[in-house]
Amino acid sequence: MDMDTIMLLIFVFIIAAYLGVELISKVPSQLHTPLMSGTNAISGITIVGAIAATALNASGNKVLGIVLGAVAIFFATVNVIGGYFVTDRMLAMFKKKEAPKK
């Protein structure tokens, strides 16, 4: 990979991180749970990308790429599972409670 490509990727990463912080800081606290649970569910796309990247590195026997891909798959999977748990907990708050029996 040449230096121009690396600089472009670093630039895109920095801009994405900055925009992410700015957008999340402007969200009211009441909307954090629904917003985060929805975006965590979208992380399934990250899993597919990590699997594809790992497969490409596995075909070339690049050990560092395989290890980083496996780590990416692990963390994206944890993120998705956590998103579903948060969503389930949030939805449980809105369920009607049973009336006490007399």
C-alpha cells in the first residue's frame, strides 16, 4: 500500500471519528438508548465486512490480517449481541405490568 492511500485512510478515519463524536454529543439523553440499540444492530454489516477482509487475508496467508480480522469479528459480534440485550431491556420498560391479584 502506498503512502497516499494510507494518508487518505487516516484522513477518512479522523473525519469519521470527529463527526461521530459531534453527532452523538448533540443527541438528547432520552434518545441515547434507542439510538444506540439501533446502531448496534446495524453492526451486523461490520461483521460481514470483517469476515470478507479475513477471508481475503487468509487466501494470501497474511497472519497479521487474519488476526486483526478475527479481532474485528469478535468485537463486532459482541457489539451486536449487546445491542440486542439493550433493545430487549429498553422494550421491557414499556410493557404493561400485571395488576396485583386480590
